[in-house]
Amino acid sequence: MHRRRLLAGLSTACLAVLAGCDGVVPSGGADEGPSTDTATASATPSLPYLGPRPRTLLDEPRGIRLRNATGESRLVTLALDRGDSQVFLDTREVPPATLVRYDRLVRRRDDYRVVVETGAGARHVRSWTPAPWTGDLLVTTDREVTSRTTATCGPDCGPATDALDDEKVLVLDNPGTAEVAVDVRLGAPWAPDLDRRYTVPGAGRLALPVPDWSSNYPVQIGYGDRTVDHEWRTSDGDRIYVSVAGPPRLRCSTPTASWWW
């Protein structure tokens, strides 16, 4: 995308208000943070919904969420391309602490190129390949522009699947560029309810629904040469986030509950 795109014609989208850290949902929501402004509109992008064979289509369309994490308005252009074809283009002034939702942009399983530019001169380019196990793409503008996808482990992903409560979720965040193999143990060491290894892609997120059997969950996370044990009290929040790049960092959905090792 060239700089001339920055002031291209406006398309419409949807702005949503999020409260707290409760954004881990199977549809691809992430820990997007609170929003203060809201508006509604309808998006009419060029949708590449058709594929040569049904297996090239996703079960549900995927979209992009654009979050302004700063305390001031940002002029942002977002472009989505497939090869030499433009799928979607939007330029708008995004209020502070606001999430813009571009829902149902693509359904075809393909390689896309996402380019984001701000009026302040920041530019972010990445490839995006939607898959059945990933949700929407989250783009965040802060001191720099970053993006990540969310992978959700569904009801068929492990032994602890008889009674899943979507209100309790263990989230593995990988802010690094390389994929990370993570060993997750949930429950007592001698009889864990979940004991599996997962691969979290670079700049990606994996959300694991947790069986609803207790208010205290012993959690052990291991990756590389690091291991961390933690007693997860759901009174601190029904979602626990674990960073698995560099020193482990844990926090719950209550913003004041954070731990470092």
C-alpha cells in the first residue's frame, strides 16, 4: 500500500464497546481492552466468498478488529489485499480507547496481505491466512502498530472436554516472532485434568476453554527452559493470560491481578 491510500475514500464499519479483559471468545475476540465511544454502521467490502472447491471455504467469515489503545484520536487506513486484488480499504478517524470492527471480510482460505498506516506515519504490513482454528485478526495502534491472531481450542482438543465452561479460559499469548511449544498442565500433578503440549504461533494467541470444576486451579506452564507454577483463583478473574515469550508473565481478567517471574 502506498501513502496515497491514507486519505482514500471512507468505507463503513462498526465500533464496539468492550469492558474489562473479557474478550476471549471463539469468534476471534481478544483482550482488546475497554472502549469509550460507540457507533454503528454497515460494512460493504468486496467479499471473496467463493472458492473453486467447498473445502477452500471457512465455516464462518473472518474479519479484522482495529483497536486504538492511545489516549488520542488516530487517523488510520486499513487495506486488505489478495494478490494484486484489493479486498477492502477503509480510512477513518478512530477515537481514543475505541475498537473498530470490520466483520465478515473474507471466507475463502487464502493468503492475504494486511497493511495499516496512521496519520502519524506508522506503518504495519503482515500476511494473514485465516484458518478454521483461528478467529479474527486484531490490529492495535499504540506507540507502534501491532497485530495478532487468536486460535481457539474447541471441544475436541483434549481430554478435559466433558464439561467445558466458556466463561473460564486459559489464554497463551506469544508476543514473539517464532512459534513456541508450550506444555500446559491444569489440575493436581498426580491427576491433571489437562496435560498437553500446544504450539502457539508467532504473534499469536491460543485460547483454551477450562472445565468448570473448581474456584482454584493449579496451573503449570512450561516452554523452553522455563516453568512456572501458579494457583489460579477465579475470584481474581475467569480468564488467565500467560505470556510465553521471554520471562513468563501472568495476569487475570481483573486488571490489578498480575504476576511476574
